Amino acid sequence: MGIKEQYRQQERKRKKRTIVLVLLLLIAFLAATIAIMITQVFTVKKVNVVGNELYSDEQIEEVVMADEYAWSTLYTYFKYRFLRQEKLPFIDTLKISMDITKPHEISVEVYEKGILGYLYISSIDQNAYFDKDGFVVETSQEQIKNVPQIEGLTCDSVILYEKLPLEDTAALKNLLSLTQLLEKYEISSKKIKYDQLAKTMTVYSGKIEIRVGNADNLSQKIMRLQYILPQLEGKKGTLHLENWTSETTDIVFDPKKSKNKK
């Protein structure tokens, strides 16, 4: 091999090393740039929470930010988009989104389980929360505000995501209709009593006992109830809806008299 050929080979090797070095420097520069962007630009400074009723904004934010890498908006976004989420009581899913023009913010859309009421199951010492179709969506010892407890019906056991195993299917149908109507007209209640013998229902809202009676004219009764309750704010007593019909429209309120202190 001549001197000129050796020189050419050395020159080619030098150029290859130069190209490799330049590529490595470019990769390092890009990696450093990306790292700076992630640590300086895509950092969580604000969490916007919507769709939550059972949990506060602070509770949802605490759950989302629990991961040690959750300080990064990019990491949090991709985690909730592609990885399996932790199951939270009464929460179906958490949808995380971000606006590239607002790299310091993430938005959390909360999809809660549709809960209409609950039964206490003594065998497991827990409450069985059910949805509009009567399926058990959660069991917990927690008592959720503005979700009525159903009294007068019992279950020996329940299976999550299966229908409440009540022998009295008519009672379940009537109670589901009642709880759906209460939700529709935004009437809060803490308790609903079902009388299995008389097949009647009583709703407790605030300090008012509302005797709904049987399921006859149920929609009309609850529709009128939404207009009556605001007029009874701050009062105690019993509201009689059990005898209401389209022909007999009288609705009687029997106030509870306070006892005089001696």
C-alpha cells in the first residue's frame, strides 16, 4: 500500500470520527434541550378539576399528583393516557388533558359513578351503592352526602357490578323510579323508607318527612314536590303526598310543633 493510499484511509477515518462526534454532540444538545424543557417548561403549576361532586378539587389533585414524577405535565398526561390507573372509590375514570400553549397546566375531568342510593349490608358491614339500573357500583363504609339510604329492604349479600338481589322486584323498580325522579328534580334526601307491607315510600329531606305513598302518580308527585319544598325551608313537619291524584290535588303539610321549655 502506497503512502497516498494510507493518507486517504486516515483522512476517511478522521472524517468519520468527526461526523460521529458531531452527531453525538447534536444528540447530547437535543437531550439537554428536551430535559430543560421538561424540567423548566412542562412543570405542573396548576391543576384544573371539573366534573367532581363526591370529591373536592383538592382530593382529586392529591390523587393525580401522588406519583413522584407527577411534577411533569407531560409525564402525567401520558401516564393517564396509556397506563393503567388506580381504582378510586366512586370514581369511574379520570381523564387528563393539557394545552400545549399552557405547559404549566393540566386539566382533570372526573367521571364519577352514577350513584342513586345505598343499602346497608350487615353481613359485610358495608354500604352497597347502586346506580339507576339497580346495579351495585361500589361497596364502602363511607356515607356519601346527599345519597339516600334505603331502609325497609335487606340483602344478605351483594356482588359488585351485579343487580341488587332483592326478592321484591316491584319494590326495587319503584325505588329506582323514585331515586331517579329525585335526582332529575334536584331534590336532596338523606333517607328513603320503604314499607314492604303497605308498599309505600317515605322520603326524608332536611327536616321534612315526605309521605309519597305508593308508586301511583309518582312522576306528578315528585314534579310538584320540587316547587313545594322551597316554601317549607326552615320548617319541620310532614308533607302528605300519598293521597294525591289528578282529581284530588290537595297536598297537606302538617307542621311539627316545638315543645315549650319549662
